[in-house]
Amino acid sequence: MATAARTLHHKYSTLEKQLASQRNELRSSIDRHRMEVVTDRDLDDETAAAVENVYRDMLVATLERERRTLKEIESALIRMEMGEYGTCDSCGSVIPKVRLDALPWARLCVHCAEGD
């Protein structure tokens, strides 16, 4: 089993590097966005306060999306380590490389993903 895991690990080494890079970028981005969300600004008119609130809401939505993506990336990296990467969580079939190239943290094959 260890040999199979190593073979799969080698097969996806480029994707692993890409995922690790994306993970690091997302961590930095999340840290920056957290700082922006908690920064207090002294706003002296209602319009500026309203604009700031809209901006903050958009920032919070972006932060949440980045956190979800980071969680998926970290899960994909763990699946790589365990030799389970590239296998559909639902049906167990191999996820085509073209899908993994497009969405490296994919857990489902296209057929199963369309069923959701």
C-alpha cells in the first residue's frame, strides 16, 4: 500500500506544489483581510459609514470564501499524503486529471458533482 501511495504522490507532485502555493497565498490573504475587518476607522458622515459597512460586508464574504477554499486545499493535501487523492469521495472512481487540473481540490468526479 505504501508503494501505491508513493506512486500517486509522485503522479500528482505538480498539483501538490500548486496546492501548497495556493494554500500559502490564501493564508496571507486571510491574514490581511482579517486585519482590514477589525481596523476601526473614524467616519464622520453617514455616507462614508454606509460605504464602509458595504465594504466590510464584502470583505467578510471574501474572507469566508477564502477560508472554505483553504480548508478544501488542506484536505486535498492530506488526501495526497494518504494516497487517497484523485478518487471520488462518492463513487470511488478516479477523478480525471483534467478535472483536477481545473479544480485541484476536487473531491468528486464530474458525474457525482453534477448530481449534487
